[in-house]
Amino acid sequence: MESPVAQKSRICYNSVQIRPPIQPKERNHSPMIQPIYHDNTVQIPLDFPFSLEHIFTCGQCFRWQESPRGGYVGVALGRPTRIWTHQGSLFLRSSAQDFEEVWRNYFDLDRDYQAMTQDFLVNPFMEKAVAYGEGLRILRQDSWETLISFLISQCNRIPRIQAILDRLCRAFGDPVELEGETLYTFPSPQTLAGLTLEELAFLRAGYRAPYLLSAVQAITEGRFSLEQVSLLPTPQARIALMELPGVGRKVADCILLFGLGRLEAFPVDTWMKKAGSFYPQPEEFGPYAGVAQQYIFHYARSTGLSPH
């Protein structure tokens, strides 16, 4: 028998979920950035910390790759781009329209992380974690891609997660061209519907493959909707996510934080448990507890918590 949350969450899922835009109340009173539009390139003068390395290697995403041209290349929400920094500016290979419709929101460029992180400096450990991760920010990712990515991430190393997702996208995603390179979109639930475990064996995802298929079936059969989950309060959204096979508390919180923009969600994994005696209770970080978590996690995993 379905729970009330599952019943409330059940609607037809017809397309890849796109993160809702930042609501006006979430934006600062004045924009953080002043973009300059060139031909197929957007330039953003940086007067605040912005680290591509920290953003793309902190464990929140798995499909951005370093580019031989400089910076990183990736596809998000069906759009490809290359992003790099040079002489105090951030550059994106993007039209002005794509930047305003996708990338400005995706990179959360109108949020003042410097002001936010000042509230995290509650003890020497947090001061070190914030200083180490300077320029890190939370991406506002597609919820469907985030769901599948973190189902695959369980008890898995990042290079292997990246390889599994790359095989999935090359096999079932749509090719998109960028600067002479072919990239691939993330396949929709409808594209993956009807596949069998045997047909996914090439992914080498192990016990995680049935979780992937269960999520596909729940969405395409109308028994689960990420769009509807995105409308629920965070506690109820967490419960709804955890009704999917393979989604426990940690994976649910990763989906909430990285795919649904719930910056209060606080995923706890092995590294967070190891660092547990060094940081306060998540509630003390307030509505941005998930951002604090990412600074802690990135610092702990990168340094092994060795003395600095």
C-alpha cells in the first residue's frame, strides 16, 4: 500500500527535470556579477573567489572533465559548455541566452558565498575547511541526473562513478558538439525505459544497476515524480526520495542538496563521520548547513584530516 507521500508524489514525468530558477527572494538585492557578452563567449570579471577545481572535484558532480584547451568541459541540462578562468575573469563558451537560461543559475552566480561562509567560522577546524575550499560553490544540477549519479555513487570511487556515467551517456545520451569535440547529454527516463539488466551489463555498475532501473520504472510508470518531490518541504521530500530502492538517508540528502537546491540538507558519509568531532551540529549552520557540509567534506577527504 502506498504511503500518503508516495500518493502525493505520483504524477507523470514527461521530460528531464530542470532545476527551478532561483526565486527572487533567494537572490541578493543586487546581482553578484556583471557579465560581458562576446561572440559565443560570456566573460565575468571576478571580484569574489571562484575555484573551478574545488567546484568540480569536491564530489558534488561527476561529468565535468578537464579540457586540453584549458578549464573544464561538460553538459548540463542538455547544454554543453567550456568554462575557464584567465587574468581575473571567468569565461564560458556560451551564448548570452544559454548563459541567462542555464549557466547563471547552474553555477549559482548571484549568491554571495563570501558573506555566507563567514557564518561557518565557528572554530579553528571550520576556519581551515573554509580557507581550503575557498571558491567552492554548490551547483544547481538537474535532479534526475543527480538521482542516478548518487545511486551509482554508493560504495564507489569517483573515477569509477565517472566511468559508469560516461558509458551510460555515450550509449543512450544525445551527442552535442562543442569546439570540435563530441559530448553527450544525460539520457532521460523515457530513453532508458524498457531496458533490462542484461542490456545494462556493459555499464559494470554491479548491484547498483537494479536501483537505476527501479528509478526509471517508477518515474516512467507515473509512480514517482521528481517535480512533485521538489514542491514538498525538505523532510517530506527526503521521505519520498527514500521510498525509491537504493536511496538511503545519505543519498537522499545528496539529491536534496545538489539536485533540488535544498541548501540545508546535510549528507553524512564516512568522511563526515570521521570529522564529526570537529564541527558543530548541522542546525547551528542554519539554512546553509549543506554548504558548510561541502566545505567540511572536501577538506576532510582532500587532506585526510592530517594536521595542517
